[in-house]
Amino acid sequence: MNTLINSNRIKSSYFNFIKYNNIEIFCPFITCKVVEKIIEKSANISRIITRWRLSDFQQGYADLELYNLCQENRINLYINPRVHLKATIRNRINVFVSSANLTNSGLNFVSEDSHNYELSSIINVNGIQDLIYFEKIVQDSIYVNEEVFKIIKKGVEDLENNIITEPEDVSFMADNAYYISQLPQSATPSLLYEYYNDSVEKYLREDYDCAIHDLSIYNVSEGLTYHKFKDELAESFFNHPFISGLIGEVKKDGYIYFGRVKLWIQNNCLDVPVPNRRELTENTQVLYKWIEELGEGKYEVDRPNHSQRIKIIN
């Protein structure tokens, strides 16, 4: 049975949990002073997903300096106004779940008579579906780059003039934003099914992480047979805006060569910095395999010259 952690022990329990470990943070209200302490204790924070509504800044629950702190420490920062959970994942094995936000009063950095009454527990990750849930939240969130940060900062500055317009600020960027992280990472759909079906006897951590990524982007129901899994995956994959945009390029001439695929990805993705051609080679190879395998005979990969191409089969 998991132990309940009350407010008197929350600070020590949380820092023991993260000590020298790799963590991911999901929390609506976060202050920089607390994150600085977390950085000191943990081995690495890979990403923080927080809420950042304008009203949060007005009420002191959010801090613009978090962006600079994340930049300095190579932490990926995401925002999602729907985030309400408070969870810290350790090494993708355990989760510290809590009612507490990562603030002074939440983690009991304040005096005994003014801290919040909170309750927490540490639970184990129970299979790949648990991690897919968290990954779906990330995929539904907005990555905070310089452009997004400027929009939010402008909104916070407007608060001083009593101009409160809760965005939709950055949500418009999600609709047409293509990122390399939206492309498939598992070597093949068949390998992805092995992880989905928990039939891998000795899994590789890299392949496991790729499977979590792909299953969160290309939404597939649980408990499917291979053929039904492949059908659902194909529908989700080809309907994804990034993939359908690329397929549109294939349809122009009936084929597209390897180098042109990489150029198209470079010209359409919003990653900063944009990956160079060499860095996109593996992504493109994986993409070719997925299109051919899930295309059910509609597409074929061949090499008429020195370069591979994907072509439509009449």
C-alpha cells in the first residue's frame, strides 16, 4: 500500500524523491524559487508543463522568469491551460502525485501556521499506457519558444494597464505548427505494436521512449489485435496535418525524392534551430518505412537513381 504524505513531511519527501534523478514536472502553479531548489537537488529536469493563464500572473501563481530559468538549464517548457494535475515523474518509473503546487506554501517552505494543508503519495508507473497519458498532455501543449514567450509577456504587461484578455494568446500557433517531434520515432509500425502489446521480452529504453511518443501522437485504442491496431494507426497517421501535408507533396508528381523530403521538412517545421539535412536523415528513413508499411500497397519506396524516393503506385 502506498504511504500518504502529509504537509509536515511533503518538503523532505519530495526532495528525497527527486534527489539525483531525472524528472518531468506537470504542475499548474510553479514559482522560480522552488524550481531553483529542484534544479539543485535533481540530476536533470527534462521538461516542465505548467498552466500560465494571464490570471495566474496577476494572482502571483506564475512567474515570467521561469522561461529564462528553463533556458539557462536546458529545460523544455510547455504551457497548457487545461493542466490541473500535480505530478512529478522520476525516471519514468515512479510518480510523486500531490494536491500541492510547486510553490512555497504548497511545499511548506513557509511558517507552520501559514502553509497549505496538502496530501501526497508516491506510486509506481503501471505499464506504457500510464506514460502515454502524460505524453498526450505534452503533445496537447504549446512549447514555449521566444516567439510564444513574447506573446505571453506582452499579455502580462497589459495586465498593469488593467487590460485583461485571457488568450487564446498562443493557441492559434498549435493548429499549423509543425515540429520534428510530431514525426514517428519507432523504427517501424510493427515494432511499435510489440511495445503497445507489451510483448517485448527485453526492451530497449530508447525504443520504449519512442513507442510512448508515437502512441501519444497517433491515437490508438487499447487492447487491439495487430490488424485493428494497424488500421487505427494508419488512419491517425495519414490524417495528421504534418503527414497529410507531406503526402500532398508526393501527389504533385506522384513521387518525392529523399533530399526533397528533408528540404520540405526543414521549410515547414518551426523547430529552433531548424535541424540540418544530415540530422533529418534518420527521421526521413523512418518516415519512408511508415508510409510504405501503413499505406497498404498505395506507396512504394524504390531507388531509381542514387537517391531513394517514395512513389504512389497506380
